[in-house]
Amino acid sequence: MIIMKMKRRIIIFSSVFLALIALFVFNKMTSGRAEDSLFAEVKRGSFEITVSNSGELTAEKSLDIRGPDIIQQMQRSMGGGGRGMNMRILELKIQDIVPEGTIVKTGDYIAQMDRSSYSNTLKDAMDQLKTYQTNVEMKILDTAVTLTNLRDEIKNQRYVVEEAKITLDQSKYEPPATIRQAEITLDKAKRSLEQKIKSYQLQHAKVLSEIKHEKKHLDDQQELVTGLQSFLQGFTITAPASGMIIYKKERNGTKRKAGSQLNPFDNTIATLPDLTTMLSKMYVNEIEVSKVKPGQKVNITIDAFPNKAYNGQVLTVANIGEQLPNSDAKMFEVQIKIDGSDPLLRPGMTTTNKIIVKTYDDVVYIPTECVQAGIDSIPFVYEKKHTKQFVVVGEANDKNVVVEQGLEPGKMVFIIPPENADKYKTSGEELIAVTRERNNAKRLENQKLTQTSLLNR
């Protein structure tokens, strides 16, 4: 019994002892890792100066899918004798549209525009057309009656002339006064006939002109109605070619969809992008845009496919900056053309673009956060060997900075200043003059650039 108790105590003691040893080893390893995380190694190798930002995929070429062209319809209508003045610019709204990303073939249904406003216009136009048709018919009927009466009067007057002539012929044996009276009667009858004939001709010409005028109104109105009918047929939008539907973006970034109202001068409702050649559109701030030039190589990753990488090159750089939302600085649009094609790429996907501005093959560099500076802007680093080392720095990218003088590869430097930094000995004081000389040269260069810019204004 005693022996068993002793064995239990030995086992418990051994377990506790082993646990303490394990805890000690773990703390030592953790302490070592924490200490290692305070330092970064000075490295030598290739170094890239880059400008990075996110972007959005878009097709280099695309086919616009347009809604009804109200401006063109108004011009056609106004060409018809001014009757198109009744054609007004009314609300042009998307009533229904297929989901974005839908694959369509030529002739497939795309969208339906709201017809209500223009249907009322067509109804009014058709009512006016009926009025013109009635006017023409009535004018023709009135003309037929009027001209028939005039022709009857001419015919009757010819009888009067004939009777007066017979009377004159029979009066040749009568006294001269009677003969003269018969001559006067015949002359009056002839003049009356001539007047009736001229009146008929004038009336005939007048009514023909009036009928022509009414028919012109009728033809113009018929043209307007036909144009409106054709115009309303265009309210059902079909695909002009095969492809993927991408909604049209407004200038504020919103997309045109069901319920959106079209601008009469921009009636595009969607696009069919050519997915074989894709661009990434990104924005670069005004501080870095001077580094970006067409033709520079770009490393591209797609957020949707983080394990895939693409290459590209800068295609265009905007000359004028824009004030984007949530940005204090002016931003310049940069378009990047992606090399080759990939069926996985779709418009609207988010990209991460790294424009390679310059490449150095063999330089010494450290993480940017390792470099410290005082109020005099002289850069230095804290070495692991308890030294405050002054350095001369060069180009930098978004992570690292080139160290031209003051450090050798393999050394370890603090990422953040150590607690007892004031006790570190200093080294490399001779490099302070080099840095100051460079700073003065840069200051003079900036002053010259400023003066040149002011003179050019």
C-alpha cells in the first residue's frame, strides 16, 4: 500500500517537472520569435519602383445596345412640313431588362421601354390623322358640288347666247333699233358666258390648291403616325449581336437598369463587350502620376482568382485629373491593357495593378518602416548590435527603400525604435553631409520646376 502511494507521488512529481520544462522551453521559443519579429534583415537583390492601386476590368471594345432615338425621330417628324412640332421629348424609361451577365444571341430579347407616354402621343396623332382625312374627303365633296353647279351655269349661259344669236338673226328685217337691241343682248350674253368660264377656271384652280393643301397636311400627319408606330416598335430592344449583357454606367457610377430614365442624347442602355481584349481601369493620385508612362509593364492579379497572375502594359494616362468621391487629391485615370485573353475575365471584376516604373538589378534595401528620421530629416536606422547608423537612402516602393550607403547585406535592423535607443552609439556621421547635399539639390530642382510652371502659365 505504501509502495503504491510512493509510486503515485513519483509519477505526479515527474509530470509536474516535465510540464514546467515544457513551459520553460515554450516561453523561450516564444520570446525568441517575438524578439526576431522586432528586426528585419538588410537584403541585396533586384528592386522594383512601382505604383500600385486597385482597378476594374472593362472591355477595350464593345458594341452599344441603344434604346429608341427620340432626337432622330423629332428631326424626321419636323422634316414633314413642320407637323413634327407636336412631337415632344417625353420620359424615356427602361421598363424591363434582362439580368446583367446574361449571354444572348443575335435577335434575343434585351429590354422593354415604357411606352405609356409615347402611346398617348401616337393616339393623339392618329386622331388628328382622322380629322385630316375627313377634311380632305369633305373638301373633295364640296368641290365636286361647287364645280358641278358652275358647269351647269356655263351650260345654261351657252343656251342664252345661242338664243340671243337666233334672235339677232331673225331681226335683220326689223327696224335698226330692234336690230341694235338684239346685238346688245347677244353681246351681254357672250360676256356673261366668258365671265362664268373664267370664274369656273379660277374656282377650279382654287379648290385644287385647297385640296392639295389639305392632302399635304394629311400626308404629313400620315408620315408622323407611321414614324411614331415605327418608333414605338423600337421600344422592344433586341440584341444586335451575340455576347454578354453589361449594363451601361452613368457618370456617377450607377448602372442603368429597370426603372432608369434615359438621356435623349445618350440612349445606350447596355453594351456587348468584346471579351478577347480586356482593360483594367485604375486611378493614380497626382503625386505619383508623373512616374506613369504608356508602355510600362504591369503585374495584375484578379481578386476573384487570387492564385492567377496576369501581365499587361500601360495603354493611356489621362492628362486631366478628376475629383473622385472620398479622395482629397486629384486622381488621374490610367488604362492598362491585359496581355492575351482569358475566358474567366469579366467586366466589372476588381484587379490589383502594380505598375513597374523602374527596376534595379543589384541594390541594398530594407523595409521602409525601419528608416527613422529626426527633425533635421536625416535618415538613420537602429542596428541589432546597439548602433544608431546614419544612412543615405534612394528610391522607395510601397514596402521597401533602397539604402545607397551605410548598411551591408545580412545585418539586422530594428523595425521600430528600441526602448533604450538614446543609449545606442552613433555611426556613419560622415553620411549626414551627403544627405544634406542631396536634399539641397532636390530643393533647388523643385524651385526651378515651380518657376518654369509659373512662367508657362
